Amino acid sequence: MISRAERTVFGEWWWTVDRALLFAVGALMVLGVVLSLAASPPVAERIGVDMFHFVNRQVMFLPPALLIMVGVSFLSPRQVRRLAWVVFAFGMLMLAATLFIGMEIKGARRWINFGGLAVQPSEFVKPAFVVLSAWLFAEGSERRDMPGHLLAIALLGSVVGLLVLQPDLGQTVLSTAVWGALFFLAGLPWIWVVGLGGVGVVGLVAAYELLPHVARRIDRFMNPETGDTFQIDKATEAFASAGWFGKGPGEGTVKRIIPDGHTDFIAAVTAEEFGILFCIAIVSIYCFIVMRGLQHARREQDGFTRLAIAGLTMLFGLQAAINMAVNLHLMPAKGMTLPFISYGGSSLFALALGVGMLLALTRRRPRTDALASEIARHARAQGATPVAARA
């Protein structure tokens, strides 16, 4: 046991971090290994590698992911913001590099190979983008001399521009949705809501007309007879035949024939083998994390911290919702992983970074810290530089 009186760095972290949130994320990580063990061996056999290739790699990815998550959770809000700038700058450079040296998979360039390890830069850009957008919106609302909203629009444009060029409609929609929610929470006028909504509709229509990859996916969703819907058909079949308790571990058939059963469609494999009740339990964990994060955001007084917590929480929750909606054929295929459960190193590390930022921002801090933040905010609003900020 760690005593409350223990004044070590770890002791102070343990008693200020949201342990319930930490344990919920840990449960998802453990489930990711267990479900990878159930879903990935047939995929590994089909591509001619060791049966436990993906399981071993998922287990290998866990320790550094935990290190990232816990390490980042020690940071202060200001340090989180600075880390976001570094990650965003490096991630944008890699995003641009994918257009020239990225691996082309299914008509899109989203991956860069580093010594045998495929990295998807957009996964790392997302949490940094959300934190920086929250900061710009907060500054724009609190400082008359700071065009925060205009800079946030420029930030969105830079990210969306590179994502569309890859193309990656799924990450574009996710990032834009979270950005729009932050803009709304920051108090944007209704005229902006209508205007930005119109821009979003125009963007989707343009994507459909100009990007054949996007058009094919939407056409297949609206009219399955226009293309290959094998994976979606098998996923929905798995849910329909699962029952409350499933067919039992190792008895599923979808994982033996569906190409992405260990990544995008792991929810279908889970349903078939472990049942609908098990899936409901997993969904409950995601809901708990989202509700916990939003509760923290509601109680937070500092504008940047409140928006950043809300944004990171929505980013996490929307990604999980989109993945499960695709599995149930409620949305066109997006190529998006189920957080901490789908196989993938880039996804796991980026999610660990985002959750680490969330844990850092939701840690309980002394009232003096909150008061100092309040004083600094009022000073900025008056155009002065507070002593604490100059130090």
C-alpha cells in the first residue's frame, strides 16, 4: 500500500490520478490481448506467419504503451500543452512525408515504414490536435488580443488538408467532429454552426465526387449490390448468430475467413465467440471512461483544461463508437480501430498518449494551483502579463 503521507513523486501521483479511469483503461488493454489471442491466429496462418505473431507483437507493444500513458500522466497542464506542440509538429511532418514515401495500401498512403515497424502518423496527430485546438479556443474566448478561433480554423485546415490528400476520410471526419464540438463548447455563435455545417456538407459531397475510394465505400453502404461487402456481411452475420453467450472461445467461424478480424472487425469476432452480453460489458467500460472524462470536464474551472479534457474524451469515445457502428453496418467502412482492443502498434501508442494526457489533465490539484490559473486568466483578459506567467 502507498501511504497518503508519502511525499514521493509517485506517491503524490497515485493519490491525485483518477485511479478508476486508470483501471478501466487497464482492463481494455488486458481485453485487447485476450481478444487478439482469439481473433488473430487464423489471420496469421492465412498470411504465412507464426500463429501467435500478432498476439506476441501486441504483448510486446503493451509495456512501452503503459510507459507512455503513465509517464505523460505525471505532466502538468502546461507541460501537456507543450508536449502537444512537439507531437503535432513532428506528426504533421510525417503526415506530409507519407504523401511521398508512404506505403500505398488499398489506394491510400497512410503509413511510413521505420525499420520494419509501420507507423500511421495521423494517429499521433489526433490527440495533439485536440489539445492545441482546446488551447486556441480557450485563449480566443479569454483574450481580446488573441485571434484564437481563427487560428483554430487554420489548424483544422492544415490537418484536414493532409488527411484528405492521403486520403483518409475516417480520420478527417473524426478530427473535424471533435473540433466542431470544441468550437461549440467554447461558445461559438449559431451563425458559425450553420456556416461550418454547410462547409462540412460541401466537403462530404466533394469527397464523394472527387475521391473514387470514398465513393466506392459510400456506394457499397447505400447499395450493397454495387461492390464487395464480404467483410460487412460476415460481421453482421456474426452478431446475428452470436446469441447472449456466443458460440464459445475458439468456435467462431468469422475469424477464419474475414481479412481484418484482428483489427477493424474484432468486435464481430468477439460477439460471435463470447456473446452479446460480453460485448455489452465492453461497451460499458467505454461508456464509463467517456462519462468519467466528461464529469471531470464539467467540474473544471480553467477554460483550456476543461476543453482539452472534453476533447480528448470525445476523441476516444467517438473512435470506439465509429468502429462498432461499422461492425454493425450502421456506417460506411472507415478503417478505424477499436481503442486498446484492435491489434496495432501505432493505434496503441497514440491512444496511450491521448489517455496519458487525459489522466494528467484530470489529476486533482491543490486549490492554490487553480487560483493561480484563475488569476492568470483574468490578467490575460485585461491585456497584462501575470507574475506567475513571467516566472
